[in-house]
Amino acid sequence: MVVYATRKLRVVRRRIRQPLDATIRYIPLTQGQKATVDVEDYEFLMQWNWQAKWDEGTRSYYARRAVRSFESFGVAHVGMHNVLKGCYGGIIVDHRDGDTLNMRKANLRRADHQQNAFNHPVRRDNRLGKKGIRQQGNRFEVRICVNGKRQSRMFATVEEAETWRTQREEAMHGEFRRVAA
């Protein structure tokens, strides 16, 4: 029988000033970032070193840590939001406010792929800066899709287009609708 000596590695991290709010704590990440967590989750999460991973698609950082992967005999990564919600294996955790480093439980919710897409920000290549609205000549086209069913309408002004899209989002996307900040 082979016995491997294991020793617990000391977790070394930079010092970080904690907020005055007694209900939240900050967890230091790499690249000068920090994750905001509820005070009751702080000690549990501090047993690991967390890193900040830039995601080009969302243009934001995610908090993750390395774990051993027995399937690939290497290293895999697990997101802090997945640890907090207990969602693994492709189950998506959505951040209600769109801040991917806000790990407070009230900000995290389970979502399917479509619901998570409802909460995405405006695309980078969007010339108007309005989600789901594009200009075609001197008119504005609005598109919205749910469960593979697309609705599309044309409007004379961008304000009319925005109003119609907002009404459709409230009806079709529900709580996963992204509210402009």
C-alpha cells in the first residue's frame, strides 16, 4: 500500500480593507480585483485562493479557483458563484444586477441559458446603444425572442421602439429582464 504524504498549503493572499457595512465582506482576487460576499459566507470562501478571470464576452471579471479534475487528469476551474449556489455541471448561475463580482446570495439565482441571455448587456457593436433595436434607413426595427419565437416591429422613432421593447421584455422576460442602470 502506497501512502502519500499530504500537507495543507498555507493560503497566502494580499491584505484588503473591509467595508464598513457589517453585512458584507470582500474577498481578494488576483489582478487587483475583489469579490463582495455575505458575511456568513466569508470564512467558508476564504479557505481557498481565488483568482479573477477576465471574460471577453461579458467584458467583466469572474471569481474562480482551480480544482483537480479527475476526468482530464489536470486542473479545472469552478466559479465562486457556482460554489455559493451549489450549481455544477452546466447549471447556470445568473447575477441579477449584472455585476459578476457581486456574490451576495440575494444577487445570485439559477437560470437556464435563455434566461441568462435575457440579462446580458447591450452588445459592443450596437450603434444605438439600445438592446434589441437597430436602425434601418430612417426607421427603427425592434427584435425580441423567447422560446424560439421572434417578434419584430418597425417604428418611426427610437423612443417608440424603446417603449414597445420595454413592454415586451416585461411580459416575456419577467424577472430576468435587464433593467438599464
